[in-house]
Amino acid sequence: MEDPVKPVQLVYHRGDSLNAPENTFASAESAIVAGADYIEFDVRQSADEVLYVMHDATVDRTTDGTGAIAEMTSAEIDRLDAGSWFNPAFAGEPVPRLEDFLRRLKGRVKIYCEIKQADAGRVVDMLDGFAFGNDVFVSSFSADIRDDLRRIAPDIRRNVQLHIAGSLEQAIHHEQAHIFEFLEENVTRDAIHEAKARGLETMIFIDTPNAELFAKLVEWQIDYVNLDYAALFRAVQQEVMLRLDGAAQTI
């Protein structure tokens, strides 16, 4: 008898970024209300070494300011409006300091922290300070930051992307990853099953409303989806699980 199909865990990419400005308190709150299992967010560091939640290297796209966040002081960043660009209803939304963001999320949702540009040790210390434990995993596109994470935090769950690691073998033996992430263009059923058979959890990043692929991912039993179109995925997943459950009842 086959094991029952388990729900895929939904990782809300930069919070509920379709309905609120990304990487803000507002997008996090919206994601929690919507039933997120995890919230994914990005971390960067200011010129005076304050940790912030922001994706881009500059503040230009998602605030009313200009300049590289690494060259700005915390006083300058704290004055920015990170909401009006998305919708006037979010005017005055701040760029969250990581400490305040973690305090807001602790005990309410699990988190996926991607370190873009910051001292990995300081990020890990802050995560440890809030005692997220197994309710967090981390990653970075920076090889140096990933090296630091393996060295200073060997027990923290780490994610690596197939296109970054190069292969499953590299993800296991060099990256020492716990979660193996695919993209829309490189995910397959066999690749998911092989990674899971080798002891890794699996995830995909997908930023398109690809309902056909969503259905396959549920059937293939991927562990996590990191995505923008979470409501659509949830609806597709419910339909697929009902269909599969009905088929199982007839056997």
C-alpha cells in the first residue's frame, strides 16, 4: 500500500509579495494570515553593520530612496518608505531591521533566511538568540557566506540550489546541504526522488502561476515550494489530494 500523499509546505517568497510590499512587516503579516508554513526573506547589512530585511543591493526599487544599502547608515535606512512603491495604502512601511522582524515572527511561522550581504556569524547569533531551532533554514548565493555557515553553524539547516551546487553529489559532499532546491527549468520527478532517497529534503523556487507544474509537484511529493502564487498552489494541491485520495479509496 502506498504512503498517503502529504501536503507540501508553502514558503511565501519575500512574504505575501503579491498582496503587500515584499520583505516588509506587512507582507509577513499577510503571509501568516494566509496560512504560510514558512516566510522567506533576504538579509543585507548597512554601513554601520545593522542587519536589514531587503532583497536588492540598492534601495531604489522598493523604497523612496536611492543608493546601495551597504553604503547607507541605519539612520538613513530607517527613514525610508518601503511601501508606497507597491501601493499608497502601504505608505510609511519601514525597511525592517532583522531583529524586529524576527521578534515579530517568532512563534507564529517558520522562516527561510537567505543571506545576501551580511556577516553570517551575526545573522546566526541573532537567529540563535530568538531560538528558532528547527523552525529555520538558511542559504546564500555567496560561496564565502556558505563556507562561513558550514563552519560556524554546522547544525543549522542549510539549503542549496542545484544550479549553485552543480550536482546532487556536490550538494551532499561539498555543500553538506539539508535541503536541495530546484528551479522550474530543472526539476524532475526522478531528481526529487533521488535527492530524497539520499536523505535530503527537496524544494523548488517558482515565480510563475504554473498550475500544471504545481499539480505535478504535489504528486511528486516535493517537500517545500518557495513561491509567489501560494493561493493558486494551495487550490491545486487540494484538488490533487482529493483526486488521489478518491483513487486510493477505489483500490
